[in-house]
Amino acid sequence: MAQIYVAGIHTDAGKTHFSAAFCKAFGYSYFKLIQAGTPTDTQRVRELLKLAQDKECKHHSASTTNHKNQKNNSDTKMANNSQAKICQAKINQTKIHKAKIHKEGISLATPTSPHIAKIRENIYYDKIPLPQDDNCLIELAGGLYTPFDERCCMIDFMRENPATTVLVGRYYLGCINHILLSLQALKQANIKVLCLVMSGKDYKQDDLTNESALIDRFISDYALVPIVHLPFFADRADDFVHSAEVLYEEISERVDFGF
């Protein structure tokens, strides 16, 4: 069973966007460990996957219609056979993806640290059972040292429930320090890091100083961790699908899952 944690270097690092793109690209189910506030990350992932699914349904329908129209022309039978193969190949490449999305482990209404929200809402939890899916992406809340409850942090939960981890960061002044501290904490906790995902910026369209590439190189050389990129995307199906494709290509090329 391959369960993967999605951890961030801080709150709003891009964990949910990565989770949606990863589930789209690799067919994993999705589980949010602790949700604090609304709208929920689960809703966001569901909305993005539905955008992609609707786009793929339209593509499938258009390809099928095109094939039928050409098949009705008896004067171009040989061309029809060739076109049919092309259409079928495109349909096979564009599979309609329906990821399983689980209910949150704990759902808190207050948009604050979980240990505060659970007290305010008089909600008790100790252990949170994880889904037993063959392939499940588990998005944590906040950063590694965000409180899990009144006694421990997210990284303590990870240590007690081991799984390989993807660390999500982004480019800003000070990100190297935050990323290396997070990687060191995971190493000390004996938690395997699959890769570092840098989200929210297309590193190939950087400024003239190539700052993002220099940041990547320093982190990769210092921490010996593979780095992949997730381009920014908004609420457009094309943007989301493109980002998922980029993520798939980079992870397939650079990351050894080892499962």
C-alpha cells in the first residue's frame, strides 16, 4: 500500500493545489487529515478534478463524433481506418479520471490552529484513522510543526504513522532557510522524502538572473533532494490539466517512488 503525506514548509505553501494535480496525474485518492475553516481543501480538490473530468468528457465526445462522421463516408474507407486508430489512441491517452475523495479526518469550523479550534468547538480527538486505499495522498494541515492537538505537532503524527512524504514549498525571500529546516526535521524524524515540490511559479519563465534555478541548485546540492515544479494555475481546466501534465512528467523523470 502506497500512502504519501503532503507536508508544507508553512501554511498556504501550495499543498492543496499540488494534491489536486498529483491525484489527477497519478490516480491517487485524496484525504485531508485535519480541516480548519471553510471553504475546505477537500471541496477545492473536488472542484479542480471535476473541471478536468468535464474537459476530458468533452474531448472524448468530440473524438467519438468525429470518428462516426468520417466512418459514414464510404469513399474514404481507408482514411477512416487510419483516423479511427488515431481517435482511439487519443481517447486512450485521455482517460476520464474519477479520483476517490475521502471525508476529512477531522473537520473544524474555526480557521485557526487545530489545537485552538478543537477547544473552541468542544471537539475531542486523539488518533485519526487513515484510509486503507492502495494509493492515497494524505494532505496535512499547515506546516510540520503546526499543532495536531494540545500535545503534539503534525510531524509527531507522521513519526507515529510512517509514510513517505512530499514537501511543498514556494519561491520567496527566505524560502531556502525554511525548506532546509523542514527537510532537516524530516530527516531527524526518519521520514523519507520523495521530493521537494516548488509551487506557484513557472521556473522556466524566470527573470534574467535565473533566481529560481539558483535556489533549486543550492537546495538540491545541499540537501540531496530531487526537486519538481508545479506551475501556477487558476480555475481554468486547461491550466489545471497543463500543470498536472508538467507535474507528471517531472515526477516520472526525477523521482523514484520505490514502492
